[in-house]
Amino acid sequence: MAGNELKVCKFLLKNIGNLDLNHLGMINEIATPMKQSSDLKIIDSENDLVFVSTQDSKKKADIYLNKQGISIKQTGGSFSFNRIQRANIATLYEQLEFTNIETKLALIDNDVNQFHQGLLSRRNVPWNNYLSQKDFKKLLKFLMLQGSPNQGLSNHPAEYILEAPASDISQDNISLYSFDEYFDLYKNNLTIAIRRQWIGQKSNSEHKRALSLAKKEDNLPWVFNQVVGKPRTGWRSDFSLAERKTVYFLMIEKK
């Protein structure tokens, strides 16, 4: 989720019956998806906010407003989708019925290699280096509203995107968009971000995630024995220097 979702929910709850949003009209009901279920929990008070999950990757709708699924995003810079691994890209492209999949994947492989070698000036690459606008729009809509590479189609897809700031939320700075509106507004602010983590870094979660990525054969073109860069938290003292690796993944970033 965006990071501001609980503040958004508190604001919405406080303004039920007084907040008129584009597409939905007057907001008269807030609900949240229940974990491992297609059921919804109506939010009647702040005590019910404990049911709002910030970690459930299977759902695309963070909340429901007037029974419509809503994805919450923070205004300003943010990530529209996190951690796309190479092993999932070909399957995802097939699912979305893209053509020339191997050629498209080779373009990304080349840039990851170039970035690893220090030959790419920036780690954020224009999406149209890899995909047509039609294909990128289809990809982004799936990732933001419909499903994920690892989980497939969501039991709780989102219909709209709600944007609000991290704090001081008001009726003047909260907006609801259809996907087409969101894409037209931000398409020139979106990039494909090449990111890396390391096997052997001090952060236990990042180390384990890098190990997991490196175990998949289709991720190996983005796994390098040469260590480039360094983790902010440093290196593990209980892990062999020779076993350190640099592992890459992609993010879709909005500036």
C-alpha cells in the first residue's frame, strides 16, 4: 500500500456523508477486504481500522468505497509497482498477449547488464524504451488494479485509484481517478527503475529476498557474482565474501 492508507481511512471515516468524490458521488460506506477471503468488513469506527491490511499482496483494492474497489496511492513520488523479477516477465507478457516477447525481454536484459557495468547513465529508464504505450498501459493496469506476477488475478481487484498526501489530508487534496485518467495524467512521470540488492548484505530481509531471487533459473541473467555498489546497512559478518552477489529487479516509479 501507499504508506498513508490509515490516515486516508481515518479521513474518509470522519467525512462519511460529507465527502463527494468523482465517479462515486457522496461517500456513505467504507469497507476493507478480509485476509484470505472474498469477504468485506464494513468500517464503522476507528477501532475497525485494525482490519485494514497494509501487507496483503494478494489484494489490489486496499479499501472499498460505496462497494467499489479502491487502490490508495500517495501524491508525489511513489512506486506504482514494486519488485518485478525477471522470471515473471515472460509469463506476464504472455498473459497480456504481447508479441515479440523475447525481443522485448532482451531489451531489458541489455540495460540491466549495461547498468551493472556502469555503462548506463541512469537507473531510471523511460518505459517506451521497452514497450509501446498500448502495451505499457495494459501492463500497468494489470499490476496496479488487477493482479500480480506471483499471485495471479486478485480476489479484490481495484476499480479506481485514490490519491492523497502523506498528511494534512483534506477535501481539496484528495482525488479519485479512473485508470485512464491516472495514466493520462502521469504517463510522462513514469519510468522503469532498475534496482539491486545483495546476497550477503546486512539487512536480513533483503539478503533472504536476494537469495530467493537467485534460486530461480530465469532470474540468473540478472544475478552477478561481481559485487557492484554496496548496501547502506553494510555487509553480514557471518557470510563469506566469495559468496556475495548482486541481484537486480525492476520497479515502476512515478516521479
